[in-house]
Amino acid sequence: MGRDGDDVAIEARGVRKRYASAGAGEPAALEGFELTVARGSVHGLLGPNGAGKTTAVRIMTTLLDPDEGEVRVAGHDVVREGRQVRRRIGLVGQHAAVDEELSGVQNLIMFGRLSRLSTREARRRASELLERFGLAETGSKRVSAYSGGMRRRLDLSVALVVDPQILFVDEPTTGLDPAGRRDVWDAIRTLVRGGTTVLLTTQYMEEADQLADHISMLAHGRVVAGGTPAELKARVGDDWIELVPRRAADAARVAEVVAPWASGSIHAADGRVQVPVVDRTGSLLATAAALRDSGIEVEDISIRTPTLDEVFLQLTGSTAADPLTDETARSHP
């Protein structure tokens, strides 16, 4: 396993975790979980609800011990050297942890003092972070007057009061509007430019595509695929043909006709058929001809590059928002 000083920020090997409350036939929350996160990068950890994301993060942040395997964070074992790990990490949960009755600067000073900074150092750090995240002009306002994006930027600032090497960010933009999401994305990019390693869990595929240098996809307690966004997209075919039959009832027939040119699973839903292909031009011409010969009329036929949503569906068998088991509830038996 890696050691402090090399290029690895997080390393997990053979991690297994089963909750005591799990039924006899229920699978383990983690079953052979493996992960390597490079220093100074954004690493996306994706998976449907119940895949093991929350359990993995709780173990990596020393909130939960694994049953088997080894995890090192910032070069330290999470079980034997938990205190050293906690000194080097920050954690931003799904919900803002700030006090809405205090101002932004008061929140940061309070968390600085709780982190054993002197009053002078806490004030200096608060001013630095407000400037860093574009909150200097609103730092004196009560947080209750902040927009959603401003609150999440403040929440990120709070997690950085003690300047952690590694920041765990869980679902950072849930519930935010597009402007708020962009604000948070910019804040995370700022962190990484400053040398912070970010482990990001999210169910927004666009978010992972925008931010992550590397992505690990979880299913059933283990990583089933990993790579850069471009590498993962290439695994499900170079392109996708989308067809909209004139009659929605013809979708099943369309799927049968175009099957010979599919490089993976065909998806038909809501009157739209999506087909992964390798040879974009040849496949497009061939499927159009086959549909014409079969007498099937289409409203629209187009070709595009794959999205991470489609990669996710192909590799995990679920959409990102599938309402599977409530993993968070399982982690609190």
C-alpha cells in the first residue's frame, strides 16, 4: 500500500463490510471494494443507492471500521492510525452544517476556534477562505440570506478551515439550481488548483463528467469500472444512434431491426430507441435503410457521443437515481 509522500492520496484493498442488521440473504454493503485516488485530483465515486458509496466513505473517514481489507488515507491506516487520518481530511455532507443565524465570517471563526486555532488565526483563516470562494463581500451577512450556491461554498470553506490534504464531498449540489451548481463546481476546481485532493460522490452524471479526473463506478459493493470520463464512454461504443418511431408502439420492432449494428445493449423507453454503435457513419446509413425496408417510419434519427448516464446504465444495470435500498439507513442500524 502507498505511504505518505508518494502520489497516492487514498488506497483501499479487499475491503468488505457487512452490517449486523443485514438479513441472511442480503449481500454485504462492500464486497471486495478496491480504490486508488491520485493526489491533487478529483476522483468521482458513482453508484446507485445501495451500491456501497456511503459505507465506503464512512470507512475512509474513520467513522466505520471495515470487516476485512485495508484502507490508507494520506498514507495512514484508517483503523490503526485514525487520529492521523482525521487531521488530514475534511468532510462535506449533503446538507449544510453552518449556523444560519450567524454571518459567514462568524461561522468560519467559530469552526476555526473549535479546531483549536487561536482567535487571531481563526480570523485570518476566515478572511482568506471568504476571499478564496468569492464570499468576501457577503461574509458579514447572516447565512439565512445566502443563496443555495453561496451556502454550499461556505460549507466547503468550513471544511477547509484546517487546510485538509483530502476533502470528501458527498452530493455537493443536491437541490441547487443551475447557477448554484456552477458556483460549487468552480469552488471545487479552485480547491484542486490549490493542491487539495477531492473524493466526490454524486448521482449527477454531468457533475462527474465536468469535475472528475477519474471515475470509479460501484455496483453491489465493488468497483465494476474505472477510468477517465472519456475512457468510460469509449467502453459502451463510440457513438449512440437515437431513433424516434412515428408510432411509439413500433419501438420494439425498431429495436429488433437495428440489433445487428448494436455494440451493446439497446434501450427503448418513452418512445425513443437508443443504440450503441462503433461505426457511426456506416451504422447510421445501414439502420436507416433497414428501417425503410421494414416499412417502419421514424420521426427522427440522430447520432451523438455517449453520456456518462449511458455508461452508468450499461455497467451497473441501474440509472443514477434508481430508488434501491436506502444505504444511509442501513449504515445506522
